[in-house]
Amino acid sequence: MAHVKTAFNASCLNCGLQKICFPTGLSKQEMDSLDHIVQRKAPLQKGQMLFSSGDKFTSLYAVRAGVIKVYSFSDGGEEVVHGFYLPGDVVGVDALASKIHLFNAMALDVTSVCTLPFKELSDLSQKIPHLSHQVFNILSKEVVDGRLHSELLMKKNADQRIAQFLWGMAERFKNRGYHYLEFRLSILHRDVAIYLGLTPETVSRILAKLHQDNVVTWKKKEVQIHDEMALRTLAGCTECDSSSCAKVV
């Protein structure tokens, strides 16, 4: 991967993710004020919970490194995967209204987050209007992502879902300054199957075909895109940018 500065102890000003995280558009003085309320705790280990369904909402969490899976369980006990959060993404906004987390958030790899206590963030937003604007942007993104994911499940066939998922992930890595044609993805095929409404067998079959056709290879957490245009075409993203395909994952 490209060298994007996301060291655990890096300040907001020195973090390479500031352009896609809360500090977007803030002055140095405003970033210093934001950095003052940010809490940086020890990284989560793989399988460790960031929060669980039923927990009281107190903070928003900006992913600094790693991957967070947000999921819940149906009345019948079946797992429902709602999304995957990469560095620069903000987790927890769904609990703003209820003040109770309705979903579970689990680290899929060693993951560090910046904790933003919401009361302090709200108080600071009154002094920094652009910070309040950022919160609304994050809320808007959550709404759009949910609607595009619903559209993906309703209108795309299995091959298109897998292709759009993979290209969407590539776009997200690209937007973060990482290599996007070859990257590490610590997400189980099983989780992708649940997220896309497919069976694990279908996901495995389609990935095997994509590998055989020299389009993309995803083995042991390593993704290699061999034919970018073929993958984009299958995903239906030949004329789109990160504002569409990348949002469905």
C-alpha cells in the first residue's frame, strides 16, 4: 500500500485520512480543537467488539486503521450484514436518534479508531459550524449508502453484485490514497455473501470464474485486479466514479 500516515498516535492535523474524515475543510486551529476531544485507545483485536446492540450511545468512531463490520440478527437468528467500514469512515451515526446502538460493530482485523464523544463534539460544532456540516454529510452518506445497497440487491444479478462489491472496494482504497488494483481485504467470503444476499457457494463460484477469466483474484485476504475495465463493465460502472459504485459497499 501507499504510505498514508495513519499512525495510532498521529494528530488530526498529521493524519493522512483528514481529507475524508471529520477534519475535512477545517483550519489548523479548528483541527487542534477537534483533536483535543478525540480519544485514542488501544487498538481492537480481530473479533473484538467496538459496540454491541443495546449499548448506550455516547460516541462516534472514526476508523483509523483496519476494518469494522456492522451487523445484526434477524428475529429468526440469522445474521444480517449492514456494511464494512474502512479507514476514514465514521461508525455509530445510526444511534443518534435512539441513543441506543441497534447494531453490532466488530473488528475484522487489528483495528484502531478515534473516539469522538458526541456531547463534546456537539458543543464544539456550535463553535465550528463546518464541523456540524460534516456530521450532516456523514448522515447523508449513510442514507445514500443504504438506498444504493437496496437497489443493488433488487436489480443486480449475482455476478454484477460481486463485481460491484469488488470495484466499490477498489474505489474506496483509491480515494484513501492506497493502491487500488492490489490490496488486502480482511473480509470473509461468507460475510460478503450475507451482505450481498447470496450463498457462500455462489460467491466462491463467481470468484473462481473471475480468476479463470483473469479479471480479478481474491485469495487469502489479497485482492488483485488484473483487468480493471472488465471488472468495471461487469459492475456496471464504466461511466461512473466513486460517487456511485463505491457507495454500495
